[in-house]
Amino acid sequence: MQGDSHILPSIYQLGKQFVEKGQLRILGVFADQRLTALPDVPTVKQVGLDAPNMTYWGGFAALAGVPAPIIETLRREIAATVAFPAVRERTEAGGSLASSSASSADFVKKIAYDLDWMTNAVKSANLKLS
């Protein structure tokens, strides 16, 4: 960190070492709620920025044609694992929120929503891939 960045959207784990050394200051988090690991850092909405949540998420996918009952069993078991207190505590201590989708369809909607707002943000900023 040389002092030439004025803003850097990033996941906490990537910047944690710089925050701890006093080389980086977190101004806000793009989440519905403050992070357990950063209780004194407001959400961007709390500081007046009208921006959607910019959460980094991961998910599991299966090949097309896997029967719906198998997909639902996998989703339910993954959700149960995410709900374990030890998993939640470790995830949240790292600056993330532990969560799972209520259904496979909800996860598909989340992907579509994020893709839509990110595409619109890139277009409105007139950014080009090079």
C-alpha cells in the first residue's frame, strides 16, 4: 500500500493485514448489517450512500438434469452446515456473513440481481473492457 488508492472495494480478508498495520481504513461495508468482525464500521447505507449490497458469495452447482429432490437435499444439508454455531462464528470472525439461500430458485435470483446491477453500474460509468 503506497497511498495512491483512494477507494478500494474488497473483501475484508484481503485487506485485514493492512487495516491491522494502520495502512488502510475501512469506511463502510456493503452489507445489510455491520459485520461482527468490524462492529464499529458502518454499512454504506448508514453513512448515506445509496448502493446495493455488494456481497461476495459462493455457491454450489450441479449438472443440468440432476433431479430436484437431490438438489433440495444438498441445499438443505449445506444450509444446515452453514447454520452450525462454529461455522457461523468462524465465518463472521473473518469478516463475512454466513448465510444460505432459502431455495435454489432464490440463489438463481441472487445471481441474476447481482449481474444486473453490476452490468448497469459498468454501463453507467462507461467502463470498457480492454
